[in-house]
Amino acid sequence: MIIGREGVVSLLEGCRSMRELKQVHGYMTTTALVRDVVPLSRLVDFCTGAGDLDYARSVFLRIDNPSVFIWNSMIRGFSSSELPAEALAMYRDMQRRSHRPDNFTFPFVLRSCAATSDSQFCGCVHSRVVRSGYESDLYVSTSLIHGYAACGDVESAEVVFEEMPRRNVVAWTAMIAGYVKSGRTQDAVRLLQQMDFAGVEANEVTMANVLAACGRIRDIDTGRWALRRLHRLGPDVIRSNVVLATAVLDMYARCGSLRTARELFDGMTHRNLASWNAIITAYNQYERCDEVVELFAEMRGHGVRPDKVTLLGLLGTCARRGDRGLGLGVHAYVEKTSCSQDVQVRTTLSHMYAKAGDVQSAFQVFWGLERKDVVAWTGMIIGLGSHGRGHEAVDLFEAMQKDGVAPDGIAFIGVLSACSHSGLVEEGRRYFDAMRSDYGIAPSLHHYGCMVDLLSRAGRIAEAERFVDSMPLRPNAAIWSAMLSGCRIHDDVEVAERLRRRMAELSPANSGVFVLLSNVYAARGRWDGVGWARASMRQKRMEKSLVHSSVGG
């Protein structure tokens, strides 16, 4: 029995599995239909939709003159896969073979640009969009905004957005999401307000992005305004939408309302992995280590499998607690997961062991890393320094540079702190000078604070004072605290007296510095000084209370 084109197309459209499709394809190879672009289009489209890209490619390569529909099916399939770069290669090949992309091609290609963070390719696609006359196509323009924003080129995304003749909620949301991703959170909130003024109703995705923006800038007032606006979508929209509920939870936690975040989490009728990660991350940020461990156990009890984000949060808790026993248990669990060879996870494991004082295990994990970036090196340097192993930290810092890894500002904080804890004054001075001269890094207050701490701990109080006087930045409470600690250790009341006059500039939030000054006076039996320090401390606390009262009122 011979089946014609319409019959084969009908069979292909009725396929429910790749097995059935291959049977139909097998029949096609015995007839002229194997070169017919109509059934081949259905065949390739089914393969890419089913995720069997190898079979789709094998069919595609035997087609003499693929239609634009077939090209689009192949590009779409790869753009949704773990091989988005293949979609870009397909697009290049399509143009080399003089096939013109259409308004369906560009969004698939731009999705791949976003997945590969290829801003340059995104720009090339944009040029072709304009030449092809699709710049006013709403779907294509929105894809351009998303592509540019995902690549970090939010300025180009803005240009596309501003030139759009009309915008729907998806276009507005893409631009808002771009602002959030690039850290321009104030612009994200501003754009929602413009969207409101333009009469475009936000959807759940829009509001989730705006709530993320409010959380990042700790703007609880705008967050509450967004929540009031959110209720336009329905009275139970938060409880019924796990993505929105997670965004609200995260916003409250970031803005300091951990209790509200937990109440919302406990009241959620459905929780996904993102919800668990959000609450675990929140407790981690507030260093509530016991709750993090309890939540992880509860999460496992609910049958939710942890991912990389969960494990990084749990390892961060182990590091803060310095709990080697718990860390060993987490390490054993990590080895059973797909994250066991992840560079970031193994780097955090190394940090955790170093913080817990198990330097041998830390080094074992560290040297086992295939690729050691500056974060991995810095974690080991900080871990060694915090346990008084400054010489080893310095050696590792030198090894990092010999390995071709340039230190960043945090790495310098790590090595300067290590020098401070081990009394390596000359080494610390050399590294501080090298920051600017060798790497062009301008020292921050953290770096200056490390140097003041280094000199003060070593008993070079007068030198530390001269160093502070030469700083181009205004000293903060941490720097005064470092000097006062040195004065207390080395019984230098004379310098403490001079600092006393300068500490009147401190804000009410820094009353704790006066505790150190009081201790310096007490060590010398200077009870008049102790009385002055304690009176100043009470005054600062009173000022702080008045500030809070005025803000609250």
C-alpha cells in the first residue's frame, strides 16, 4: 500500500514518541517523500520538540534545500537545549547558504545570544533585524531587549525599548528584568511606575522582578507599594503563585523583616526549590546557623532535592560556625550529588575547612580543583590568616601570582589581614604598596584599616597615627577601633588621649568605640577617663535613639 504526502504528514502529526516517528521515517526513505520538504518539515519539527537533536540533525543534513521553517525548527531546538552555541552556528550557516531569516528566526537566535552572553553576536543580529525590516515587530524587539539585557548591555536594550512604536506587558517586563539583572534597581522601580502611568497592567513576572529590585536596594516602602499594586491581580495571587510568594519572601528578608518572611514561608500552600533556597539564604544572611541546618533537614524531609544554591548556603553556615563535624557530613552529601565537581561548590568546601581550622582537608580540596580562580586562592589565604598561619598565607599569595592569577581587592584584604594577625609588618607594607603600583587597585577603607591594624598590633602606634593622618579617605569607626586596640595592648594612653579629641566626629551608631577607649583608661587606673568614655557612650546611644524615633515618627 502506497501512502501519499498527506497521509505521511497525518501519520507524523499523530506520532506520540520518537519510536513511532522513526517507523514513519523508515517508510519515507523507501519513497520519493524522503526528499519532500513538507513531511520533512514535520519530521524535523517533531524531533527538535522531543529533544532528539542528533536525529534531527541527521535528517537535516540530508535535505538539499531546507525551508526557512526547517531552519527555524533546528535553531529553536538548539536554542532550548544545553547547546545554544549550536543555534548560533546554525544561524550563521543559514545566512551563508543565502536563506533569509524571518520574524520567527530572530527570537530563537536572540535566546541563544542570551544563553551564551554573546553581546557582540546580539549586535550583529540586531543589524540584520533592521536590514530585514523587522525592527517594529513586537516579538522581535522584545527578544532584542531580553538578549541585550541578558548579555549585560542594558544601554542597547534601552535604545530598542525607547524606539518601539508600541509595547505590551512582555516588553515592559523584559526591560524591568534587564534593569534588575544589571543592578539598576532604582530604574526598574521607576519603569514600573511609568508602566502604570501608561495604563499597561503588570503581570506576575513583572511584579516578581520589581520585588527583587526592592529587596536588593532594601526599599521596604516601595516593596509594600508594589504589594498593594500586586493585589489588583487578585486577592489570593501571592498564596496561589509560588514564584510571587518566593519573591515577596525574599524582599522581606533582604529588607530586614525576617520574621515576616518566615511567616509567609510557613503559610505557603506550595513550596518549590526556589522557596526553600530563599528562606535558607535569608537565615544565612542573618547568620542564624541553627535555623539553616533545621531548614535543610526539613527540606530533605519534604522530598525536595537540594541544588547548588542550597549546598552553597549550607556550606556557608558550616564555615561561619567553624563546625567541622557538620561540614564533613555536608561534604559527604555533596559527593553523592551532581554538584560534586562544581568549581564553586568545591571552592566553598575548601573555604569551609579552612575556616574550621582543618587546613589539611582544605588544601586537599583546594589542590584537587582543576581550575583555581582568584576566589579559590583568596578563600585559602583568608582561612590560613585567620588561624595565625600568616607565613603560609603569604606563600600562597605568592604562589597565586606565579600561577598567573592576578589578585583583586578582596585577595589583598586577605593577605593584609594575614600579615596583621602574624605580625608581618614589612610584608604587609610591601603588599599595600603593590596594590596600586603593580595592579592599579586603589586602596579602600578596608585596606587602610588592615594596615592600621597591622601597625597597631605590632606596637607601632605613632606610625599608625601618621598613616591615618596621610589617608586620602576619612577614617571610620573600624580604623579608630584598630588604633585603640593597639593602644590597649601596648598601654599607650598618650595616643589614646589624642584620639579622644577626634572621636567626637563619630556618628551615634559607633558608640562601641568608646568601650575600647574606656578599657585603655581602666588599664592605667584613669577613672576620670573611664567616666568620660562611658558618659560619651551613653550620649551616643541617646542620639541614636532620637534618630530612630524621628525616623519612626
